Amino acid sequence: MIVSPAFAGKRYAILGLARSGMAVLESLHASGAELLAWDNREELRASVADKARIADPLESDLTGYDAIVVSPGVPINSHPIAQKAKADGVPIIGDIELFAQARASLPLHRVVGITGTNGKSTTTALVNHILESAGVPSVMGGNIGLPILFQEPLPAGGVYVLELSSYQIDLTASLDCDVALLLNISPDHLDRYDSFDSYAASKARLFDMMGYDHCAIFASDDDKTQLALHGLRDLGRVPNIVDTSSRQIAGQPDWPSLQGPHNLQNAIAAVAAVEALGITEAQWRPALASFAGLPHRMERIAESSGILFVNDSKATNPASTGPALGAYPKIHWILGGLPKSDNLTECEPFYENVVCAYTIGEAGPLFSKLLAGQVPVESCEMMLTAVQRAAANARPGEVILLSPACASFDQFRDFEARGNCFRCAVNSVIENKLVGTAQEEGKR
């Protein structure tokens, strides 16, 4: 666990005691801070009653507190805690800001901060994997894995690799990344922002906190990413700016867990990040081949009768699904869920790769209508039905891909639950020998 004398004797209110909130409480308590804590769940409040005063910060006088620490899940654009903080003159921060404040007391290290709409987790895990493969002490945290304050401090020379959502950046004021990486920006999470411009500006704030001698990397040619790049360049405050949007690296067929144009972009960005830390091609190239990938992100989960099953449940918007469709030439595409938009524009360039689409969930009727006349479509509603039909229709050499282009909350708790449902359905059709039955029966 990370502790710091920077917190000793200070007072903090903690709102939310889920994973990041609990990590904050344990770190601050061990550092000698005075704490007030609250969560709507009584059992969580009871579990920390020996380390904090239990009280709702909305009903407490917080005048003189050093900060209110909230989890990224608290919508500070609409939650009353924002007005309460303003009235009491107390800043609202998150666990990443606390990590930034603790850095001065940690062994000499560097930080890589990675943000963007799509590809953050894969790129973060890939950077961490390359560093570990090169023998560099590293750990990943932030929006992936264990909360960063729960991690053990790295020895001197270590690298903290942080996946940063826009919500986490909103709650951070002083994180000076040695390498800051923006992958891409497309419309997402607009319920938390006044506009797409505001969402993009939140991502770009990562560079506002950077020191002069550090490295800024921009990985996409989309309008908002390029606007952030040119804005930073025009300021002249950070001279080391790298644009990887037109770079290429040979060898992608040898990287089984990094297929598709989006994963090529992720790999190129990751390479730029580790090269900024001094890693050579002789070190990073074999690591690309050995990278195992992450669950629910272009995850190869099974192969049967020459048919590959790929779980890309993390693709919760069309911008992330489009490149997934570019990863293979013949795809049986399972899509649908709770839609984030009324179109599939980013997927359209890859329709020629789609043998058939199978729609599920709330977006099913909308997507069936959008796809009609462009690719064959079967309306399935449920995951098992979609997998069964796709498995029956697919031929050897083809791919059954779950890449929903939607949130999961119409039928599932989260994208992990959706991906696990897909896995179970795949196992079921394989165990019952339902794969490839269409060609066996002469239906195609």
C-alpha cells in the first residue's frame, strides 16, 4: 500500500467506499490523516468505523477540510456534493490526485498516463507487459487492476502505468506524467458532460499537468485528438510531442492478441511510450508477440471445426466495434445492447467483412433496420440464440465475433457479465456439437 507523510495530520472526507474509496481510506489512515467517511451501504460504513468518523458529508460541516475524495463513479456534474464542496470551500479530488501528491515520498520513478475513448486498457496492459519483459519494475493501475493506492510502492527506477478515464482526470490537478498518451477521442459518456467538446477537453487536461521535459504522445488522426495535439504544440510549453497517427510497424500477424486496425494503433502507441522511456526495438518486439491480451477485448476464447470465437464485449460503442470488424475477413457479427447512438457509422467501412449480423438486446430492432440491405441480418434478441445461429451458419475459416457496439445494461450487469455469457454460450454449442451444422446439412 502507498502511504505518504504528505497526508499526515490532514483532514479528508471520503464519499464512496467501493474499491477505490476503500483504497483511499486505508492509505490515508495509514498515513496519519483524520477521516470522515460515507457510503450508502451500511455494511461498508460499519467496516471502517474504527478508522473514520462515519457521517454523510452532505450533512457535515467540512469547512477546513483539505479535500473531499470521491470515486470516479460519482457524477460530479450533477451530484449535490459539488455544491456542498463549493459552499464549504473544499476541493473535490480522486485517488489519482492523492497518488500524485504522494509521489515525492516514493522511490525515484516515472509515470505513464494513458487516456482516450477506446483502447486504454489494452494499451496500458501492453505497456506494462513490455516493461516487465524488459526487466523494468512496473505496475499498472488507475482504471485497471487494483486501485493505485493499494499497490506496493515500486523500487527506484520503477514505472507506474496508469489507465486514466476522463472522470479520473476531472478529479486530478497535479499528475505530471513523464509520458502522457492520448489514444483517440470519440463521443462517449456525454451524460456526464455538457457537450462532446467538454468531454474532449477533459481528456486533453492530462497534458495541462505535464512538465516541460516530458513526452506527449497523440495516437489518432481524429479531429479532437489532433486539435489537442496542435493546441499543445501552439502553446510551446511541452516541446517533446510525438504524433503516431501515421506511423506503421510491421509484424502484426505475429501478435495473436493484437489483431485489427485498432490494436495496431494501440501497439504503435505503446511502442512510442516505451521508447520514450528508453526501451529498444530488440526489447519491445518480442513482447508484442508474447502479449496475452485482456479478457473481453478481442479475446480468442475457442476454436471448433475451424471456426474461431472472439469475445470483444468491451466494445461498448460503434467507434470501438468498427476496427474490430476490420480484424478478420469473414465475420459472423453479434451486436446489440443498450445503444449509445442511433447509428453505426464507424462500422460501415467494414461491412464487406460481415457474412451475417445477429442482433440482440434493446438495440436489436434499430440495428436490424440500419443493417438491412447492407449485410444479412438475423434478429435474435438473446445471446444464446445469436451464438447458436452463428455457430450453425459459420464455415471453417470464419469468425464468430461478439462486438456489441452498445452498453450492456439492458440485459447484463456490465460488459464482463455479457462477455462471460457469450463464453458460456460458446461452450454450450461446442459441447453439443452445434458448430458448423449448416454446412453439414447442406443449408449453405
